[in-house]
Amino acid sequence: MGILLTADAAAAPSTAGGGIIMVIYIVIIVAFMYFIMIRPQKKEQKRVAAMLSEMSVGDCVLTTSGFYGIVIDITDDTIIVEFGSNKNCRIPMQKSAVAQIEKADAD
């Protein structure tokens, strides 16, 4: 009986150290996920929000569907875009449908 108690007492400190190592691994994995997945996505969202806030009438835009057009009117969350050389093709769409903006005064 004395040998079994001694073996259990010797095993107890190693499990406590294993728990600390497990916590360290979890912290490292969470930090890795933050820097690889969450942080770049937040940077991209800030870039898109800044791009859409700088949009003005007359800018050439590329929509998410691949169409190029000229911004005719801007409201809170929608824009009216004129496509092609036909002046009658004006389509209202959400601002979030804009993928890229080329400023009108850039030559």
C-alpha cells in the first residue's frame, strides 16, 4: 500500500504542470487565430468603409458583378450608377456593391 501512495503522490505535480502547458497552448492558438484571421479582416473592413465614404458624384466605379459605371447620385446607403454610353441605363444599387473606385479627377 505504501508503494501505491508514493506513486500517486509523484504523479500529482506532473499533471499540474501539464495543465499550465495546456493553457499556454490555448493562448498561443487564440493569438495565432487573431493575427491570421480576425485582424486582417478588420483592416479590410476599415479600408472598404473609407473607400465608400470618399466616393463622390462623377467617380468611375467597378461593381462586385464586374460592371464599370459612373456615379450619378449618392444617398445614405444607395447610389445611382450610369452604365455604358447609353445615358438611359441608370441603375440604383447599394453602396456595398462597389468593389473599386477610380476618382474622376485622376488622369
